[in-house]
Amino acid sequence: MCGALLCVALASGATRAAQDPTTGSAAEPTATGAPKEIPFAELPGASNPDIASRWREGMQLEANEDLLASALVYEDITRRVPGQPHTYWRVAKNYWRYGSRLPSDDTDGRTRYFTLTEQWADRGLAIDPKCGECCLYKVAGMGGLIRLKGSVLGATQASTIADLLERGIAAINERPHPERNPELEELYFAAAQFYKGVPEWFWLKWVIGVRGSRSRALEYLRKANAVAGQRPAYMVELGAMLLCSGKEDDDPAASAEGMKTLREVMALKTDDPDDAVDQAHANILLSNPEKACAYSREEWTRKQ
């Protein structure tokens, strides 16, 4: 229904490295393992020296990109300190990151780890239905499995995904300093991709309970960019969406803003290979704005 179902997948390269566990804090500006507002001492069981040591071990492994070993450490923490959804989504996140990096033709491997992603997110949601990060990785696992099967997004799945995205966003925004939570920007971006990818046919809501919305996708892209700052992948998506809206809605202001956003991407100084991909896409869109409505980071990257 929505192509490769980018609407339910996290952006390629969206997950950044975990924080340095030797600082004794999960509140570093670049942290993605734990929400940035949570001090290390407040992680589940961290008041126990043995469990604190396991947290540091798991976080170090995650920072070193040894995702499976890190997941096993976090699983051990769930057994020692059960009933804490934070640890469950940490497990789910590692399995998602690992599965998404497997070769595209490793169907069995991807199926295994996307299934584990969904299962561990479900376990966290069973403890706390308002675990926003659990909602995010439940969507990621579901999306990965749907894409592997090459199946059409069904009515139940579409409604479930829409509910998880909205519930996750609302839950994190209820906390103090939600803008410090890196999973919030991922939720905003995933929601934008979802509402961009599902068709806007007015009758679709009657059939599957939800329909696409370019304006809603644009709203979520703006929010993702506001939280993330200068993140090229998000900026290119925003620029493309603005150009598309300018064309489809005959809105010169949106088109001008889209071109401005893409020029800002080109002006960024970065050595990150993923950012270089996004800058190449921005350059193409600046030269060919008529391609904006068909922009897909994954598809364009595959063709490069």
C-alpha cells in the first residue's frame, strides 16, 4: 500500500552511538541509549553496585556496536530487576539495530531480530502501556517484518501502528523535558513517514481506520527537526515535503522554504558518510524540485 513501507520503518542510519558509560551518567548530550534526562543512578537497579556494573558493561558494548552482547546484558538486567519497561526497550532497540544492519537478502536473520524487537517491545508495553520508547520499537519491529514479507499494510496493522505512534508521542511529551529524549525525534519522524506513505483517499479511514495526510506528515517532520536540530536526513525529508506541498497546493511560500532548507543541508560541514548521502539527495532536489513528491531516501540511496 505504501511502497516499501517506509511509513513504518526508522530512517536508515537514524540510530546514533550510545553514550560513554564510564562517565557514570546517562545524561550526555549525544546519548541515545537512555533518555537524556535520566541520570545513570536512576536506571533500573543502578543503586545496586552489581547491577550498575552490568549497566556500564551493556552500555559499553552498545557504544562499541556489539549489539547482541549488549542486548544479552540488558536481558540479564530484566531478570534481576523485572517490571521496568526502560530495560525492555533497550533490549528491543539493540535487536532492531542489529537486524536492520544485516544484509538485505538475510531474510531469516532479519526475521529473527525484527521478531525479537517486537517481542521485547511488547513485554515493555505489557508493564506500562504508556512506554513511549516501547511504542517506537514495536512499530520498528512490525514495520521490518511487514517489509520482509512484502505484504500490504492491513487494516489492523495500520490502526495499530497509528495508535502506537500517537500514544508513544503523547507519552514522552507528558514527561519533564521531552525534547531531551532522542526517541521522541524518532517517533516524530516515523509518524511523518507513516502519514506520508499511506494514501490520502478520503474513504480509506472507513476501511482501515486511518488515512494518509501530507499536512500531518509535514507537521511531524517539523517537530522531528525541531527536536533533532541539524540532522541532514530529517532536513532533506522536510525540504522534499515542503517542495511537494508547494507544487501540489500551489504554495510558493512552501516551495521557497523547501529550497531554503535544502540549501542549509548543503551548507552543513560533516564527515559522516550518511550525511554525505543526504547532501547528495539535497543537491538532486535543488536541481530537480519536480522530483520532490517521489522522494524516498531508501530508494534513492539504493539507486546510487
